[in-house]
Amino acid sequence: MDPAIRRALSHGHVIDITTTGRITGNPRRIEIVFHVLDGRIYISGTPRADRVRAWLRNLEADPRLTVHLKAIVQADLPATARIITEPAERREVLEKIARIWRREPEEMIAHSPLVEVSIEGYTADRAA
């Protein structure tokens, strides 16, 4: 993998992701933030108890997505999502994200989406 792409993936920032619409089959692109924790890439979101986000429903139907780097480094990277629903794993990851965002961890654990993203051809250092 290109060293500039590897560096861009070594720390969280704003990206776009494209999922496949679960009903239409059309590409759906949104802007979102990713985090790198213990060498793994995660996407989460602010807590919302009132609805499940469309991008998450799309990933439930088809876990393939494209990660679009769009800052200094620009690249379109094929990836696969794993939606995290297991309570202990959600707690472990979302407590860290809540600290970064200065949010209430319990609210995030209860109501935030959480996805681990695996990018084709990319293995992070676990020390991140």
C-alpha cells in the first residue's frame, strides 16, 4: 500500500464512505468520521435512539463499502464493514470514542452505531 495512504489511515479524520442502497442498489455516499484505536479502524456516530441510520442499514444488507480519503491524500479504497453488536466489545470501543468526543459513554453504548472497517490491502500497526 502507498505510504501516504497508510499514513492517512493511521489516525482518524473525516472521510466519505459509499455504501450500496439496500432497497435501490444505488451507491449512497456520506461524510463521516473514522477512528483508529489499537490499530483498528472504526466508524461510529452520535447517539440517536429514535432511528437506525440508513448507512448502517445498507451495511447490514451488504457489508462492502468504499472508503474515500479526501484531504491531503485522495484515494478510493475498497473495504468491508463488521457491525459491532456484542455488548462487551461495544463498551470497550465506544468508551474510547466517547472520551475523544467528550460524550457520555453510556449514551453512546446504548444508541451509537459502531462498525469496524477492514480496508483491502491494509494492516495497521497495533501500537496505534
